Amino acid sequence: MFRSILLAGTAAIMLAQGVAAQQGDVVYIQIEAQPSLNEAEARLRDYAGGLRDVNGFSLGGGWYGIALGPYDPEVAAEQLRNLRAAGRIPRDSYLAAAGEYGRQFWPVGAGISGSANQPAVTAAPLDPAPTGQASAEQTAALADGLAQDLDETPREAATAPAAAPEIPEETVSEARRSEAQLSAAERQQLQVALRWSGHYDSAIDGAFGNGTRMAMGAWQRDNGYEVTGILTARQRADLLGEYNAVLEGTGMQQVSDARAGIAIELPMGMLEFDRHEAPFAIYKGNGALEGAQALLISQPGDRKTLNGLYEILQTLAIVPVNGARSLRRDGFTLTGENARITSHTEAVLQDGQIKGWTLVWPAGDDARFERVVNVMKTSFRVTQGVLDPASVSDDGQSLDLVSGLPIRKPRETVAGFFVDARGTVLTSAAAVAGCGRLTLDGSYDAQLLQSDAGLGVALLRPTAALAPRGVARLRTDMPRINSEVAVAGFPYGGVLSAPTLTFGALEDSKGLGGEETLARLAVETTPGDAGGPVLDGGGAVVGVLMPRDAGAKQLPENVAFATEASALLAFLQGAGIPGTASQGEGIMAPEDLTAAARDMTVAVNCWE
């Protein structure tokens, strides 16, 4: 008698104070939320009739959640896949930490697991749990349960997560009935999995016709099942389990960022939250997968803002230049890949807000990358809230950063100059060899038209016609020895948008080995000057500057070489470009010479 009174008193205290039992690192499967307690209890009774481990929790704000658990994280992930595949829980169900729930009201008298550390980005804070006295029936029910636990269950096992319930095997008739309850998206997902397994090659339309039935039968045969052409719930779970196995280890979790106003599944097994820095919420790699990174994009704006963001993102190092791009009225998609990483970005414009995400992944792991991208696409939701553009938290200013993210930079920037009115550019052959992509002034794509390794020069043609402000005049007779010359180039690697003139003198009309096509200069140059025009006092081009040969004998810093203009003119004519010839010396004012050099000289960017 005393024991029953003690247990009943303990139950009442637990119900009144809402004390939760500490159950360690466990998670729940969140399956539904209802706006009233009555509706939640009705749905709980429905779920409890066919599922184990059903729980009800207060979510705050008048909402009540329905969840399965608690489970170990790995068990929960497997159970989530299986129950989704079988159509026994909603498709948008997800894993949730115990700390995301408030007071537990179902089953009667149960307590939630111990609170977990709250991540930097979580769901909105819960309202305080309601207070109230337990009814006599609740107290008695809890007392009976506690007494049974004390009699039959070891203390250590009392808080162990429940084992995942096994999906029962079905007859063909039962399989047909459960299949009929699948949503269109779930039917399409089965077709996707059958295609992935190599058994299906028709349209992903959710229509289970002869092609799909034959694929199901082939999958059953190859996996040791009776061939019926109709997958049972367990077989559907097995098929999707195989399909989703590639995601194991990624730790896909639902993340709700109230500040950014975004809910999405992220591979949190590979990531950890870093910071908010408008317009991004930045998730950096946690070391489990080198190169992994994710961004949530959130900012107010209109179509003009969207277009600007589309351009800015393409300057970031995490968006390589090679990849498909698509800009629409209400959003955009960016993909990129290089030898190190691959990335996918999506954004939408909705109600004056731009929301989206970027996933960065190491190259060579395409199967997992594509699956994670698909999960992020289907789970992406826009919620209340948007990052304040004024909340940028840069520790310092840098031309190489956008919101703390490094801007993608070319492997090398050298100089070139226009040789016709279509925008054809002459530059150094060595500087553009082995480039994955070539651009002019960082904005205009160009293609290698022709190259001559002997002369050390190359011709580039922009993919879209350009109208240069100035075209080079090639001087076919050399100036007098010791005449002043100027080299136009980009000695600071393109940091300055305009070319810089470096003055020197013509020392010899031949190379050190007597080369007739080379001229020797007395001028101090940098790698960014290579490919630039060497000008006389009247603005005519007497040659193109060659890069310093790292393999040659060490030469004084002020010794440089240029391929002479007469050889350049012959090279151009051989490529079908007449060029503009010039003779004789002229004299320009320094400011006019600078303007002429600026009009004809262009930065040539070599990208990986």
C-alpha cells in the first residue's frame, strides 16, 4: 500500500513539474503537427493503432507535435526511410532532436528525453510549458506503469531507445492496397530507385504501367523475392534503402534557420554552423569530408537584386567557372566544377525576398553529391524571416572577399592588345597554355584562335563580338637603339582595372643569341606585363613582351625581350587578319600615350 502511494505521489510530482528523464543522445521522427490539443489527440490515436513508439509534445504557440521515438540516430534514420517508403508516415517527416520539444502529453505521464545542446541555427524557441494538475486517472495510469517498470525492467534499460519496429511482409493483395496509398511523389521515387538499380529506363511519371511492373519483377528476381511485379511494403523499403545507402554518413538533418527564414535538410554529418554574414548563413566543413561547405541565401530584394546576386555568386571561389547557368525572372541555378570541387546553387525570388542555398562538395564524389542535392531541393522551404543586409559582420575589408567568402581568382593575369576591330587579341602563348577558360578583362569569354610556339605568341578571339576603343598599329621598322619605349601591362595581377605603363629603352634589335625576331629591352617588368604591347614614343607597337623564362640563366632584372612587330604582322596575316602596319617615329604627349595604351591593352585571364 505504502509503495502504491509513493509511486502515485512521484507520478503527480513528475506531471506537475514536467521533469524529463535523461536519455542521452536520442532523436525523434517528427511526423505531424496540429493546431489544437483535441486534433492532436485524435491523430495520435490513429497513429497509435498502427505504429509503435508514438508520442505527443507541445511545440509552443498553440501547436502540438506527433513524433515517433526515441531512437538512436542511426536507427531513427533507417526507420524514417522505411516508414516513408511504406507510406505509413507523411513524406515530409524528418528527424528532430529531443531538445526541440516541450512538455510531453502522450502517452499519459511520459517524459521527454533530456535536453540537447541547442545549435546556433534551430527552430524557433518553444513557448513555456503549460502548468496544471494531473487528473486522478493520469496519476493512476502512471503509477501502474512505474510499478510495472520497477518490477520487470532493469534500471539501466528503462531509458533505452525503442527498437525500430519491423515492417510486416504482405500478401500480393495487401501489397496492392498499400501501393495504392502511395502519393504521386512516392511512386515517382520508386521509379527513380528502380532506374538507379538498373531495372527501369522509362519515364518518371508515377504511372505503374507494364514497364514499371516488369522492372519491379526484375528487381524482385535479382533480389531473391517471388516475382509478382508488385512490391510489398518491405520490398519497397529494401529498394529505397539500397538507393539511399549512398547517403549514409552524410547525416542529413532538417535545419530550421529562423533568422534566414529557411528550412532545409543539410548533410550535418559533414557540416557545422559557422556564422550569419548577410546575405548568407554559412555552414563550414567539420573535417569529416574535406571541401564540404553549404550556404543558405537570404536577403530582401527585387529582380534587379536577383540579377546582381547571380553575377556576384559567379565571382566566388566556391562557384567554379565550368558549369551550367540559368537566370530566370523568379530565380536562378548555378553549377560549377573544377579539379577540386563541384557546387550547386539555387535561389528564388518570392514576395520581395531572395532565398536559396549552395552546396559545395569535393570533386570525384558525384553519386553522393547528386543525392544530397536532390534531398536539399525537395526539402527546401521558405519560412518567416530574412537576413538584414546591415548585419554583415566582416572583421575587415578585403577586395578578395564577399561576405567573408573568397572571390574566385584567375590562375594568372597577363596583358594582350587588340589587333582588329572585332576584338581579336594578341598575347603571349606561354601565358595562355593549359588554361581551362580564358577571359578578357575578367568578363568576356575568349577562345584560342591560333598559336605559334616559335614566336611565343597567340591569338584570342572573344566569343561575342567586341568593339575595342583602340587597335594596335604595328611598326615594321625598328626604332633607333637606345630609343625610349614603354610597356603596357598589369604588374599588379589585375587589381587595377587599367594598364600601367613602365618606361625603358631599346637596347638591341636582336636577341642574345642573334635571333632576328627578338628585340632586347632595358626595362623592369613583372609576370603581369607579359603579352603586353611595347610602344614607341608615338604609340606604335614595336613588339609584344615575352615572359621571363624561369628555366634560363639568371639575367639582370632590367633585361627583357619582345617579339618584333614585323614578325607579328606576318603571323597575323597567316591567320587571316591583315593587321595595321605603321612606319616611322612619332611623338605623343605622355597623357596621350597613356590613353592610347589604355584603349588597345586588355587583361587576359587564365582560369583553371
